[in-house]
Amino acid sequence: MHAIPIRTIKLPSGEEIPVLGQGTWGMAEDSRRRADEIAALRLGLDLGMTLIETSEMYADGAAEELVAEALAGRREEIFIVSNVLPSNATRHGTAIACERSLQRLKTDRIDLYLLHWRGQVPLEETLAAFIELVGAGKIRYWGVSNFNFSDLEELMAFPGGRDVAADQVLYNLTRRGIEYDLLPWCRKRRIPIMAYAPFEQGRLLGHHVLRHIADKYDAAPVQVALAWMFRHDDLSAIPRAGKRAHVIENRSSLALNLAEEDLATLDRAFPPPTGSQPLERF
């Protein structure tokens, strides 16, 4: 596991982030799991999974507090991603929400701050807030979540909109719609995709084809699902792992190289899109 370094992808700025990070959606919701979740995040950091994704929405901010506790004293190692809710994404509201997240995270800056999904607030208003936060040193980069290419086109038409650093979207074997248009559109413009829910919240892992390929490599289904995603060289994934054993499984996926016949088998079981589809999200 340690012998296989974590590959990186480049943000538009040129800064590199790991292809494999740690998501926190669903964490900090049960105090009985807290110790395990903290241990998992710390192990992930030890193993080089220094990209941490969270949100003011997750557990009403408690996930950000969990991240602060788990990674105390190691801020310089971490690339923190957090999200602002669209209901808070006015020019003034974004600044207030960011300040609350900074306090919960116990840090002076967020590395990548995302609009969690598109809401009723005009995009240019949220964009103006992001630009001000960058200027104030509160965030280093900004991006979006759950945006299709048409939303990105609209965003990038505004002054400063071309500085969008990433688009975080739902993507896994059962949700391949982005491959038809969004992924190639972002690839052409060098906007990296950050994939959430790579295991379809666990529902994917019992599929017989995934299990068959996993058995072939003496691997776990999660490793096959992640290895399939990492066939892209400009995409990162942020699976949640609430236990140390799951962190180790995720990390080990980087050592798994699927054969072309495996990829073809997965294409038959989970067909790629043949036309444009509405962007899916949870």
C-alpha cells in the first residue's frame, strides 16, 4: 500500500491535489461512530489522502468540526474543500457562511470553496463573493458542485468566471452520464472533476459483476469501483470511509490496474451513455 504513491491531478492554477481524497458526507451524525471516524480520517492522512471534502450542510456543520478535531496540528498537510449552501450564497451570505466554516474548521483559510449546487441566487452574485474571499485570503480557490456544462458556460461568461477550479459531481459505474458531455467539456478546458459517491452509497458494491472482477484480483469491490474511475487521469474521487479498514481498502485501489477485458465487462454491465442526460445528484 505504501509502495504505490498517490497520483495527483492539476488544478487550473497548476497546483496538484491527490486523485484519492476523503469525503465526510454522513459523518458526525452519530456520536457512537465518532472515534472510528476520527481514526479513519487520521489514517487516511497518514496514507497520503490529504484531500478532505466537507460542507456546512453535512450534519449541520458538525462534519467540519469533526475534520478540525481529527486533523488538528496537521493543517499544512491538508487540502480542505468545503461547500456553501445555495440558500446562503448571496454576496453577503457567502462571506458569513465562509466565516462560520472557518471557525468550525479552526483554520484561517479554505483551500477550495464550492457552491454546493445551483440555487435561486444569481451566479454573478456568488461569484463576486468568491472573488472577494480570495482577495481577503479566506479561500484560495473556488469552484462548484453539481453543475452541468451549460451552467458552467453561463458562469464562465461573467468576469472572473474562468477561474473556476473544479466541478464536484455524482459519478460512478451506475451514474455515467457525465461521460457524454460534461467530462469532455471540462477536459477541454482543463477543469478537473471531483467525483462524489463513487460506490452509490454502498448500493453498487453487491453487484455480481463487480464482485466477480474483485475475486479475480483478490480485491474488494470498492477497489474495483475506484480503479475503474482512476482510468481517467484528470479526475479525483472523495469516498467516505468511517472505519480504518475501509480507508485501507480505498487506498489500496491505487495498486489495482484493470485489464481491458475487465473494462469491457464493466461497460456491458454498466453501459456508458449514448446521448446527453440530465446531470444527476443526490
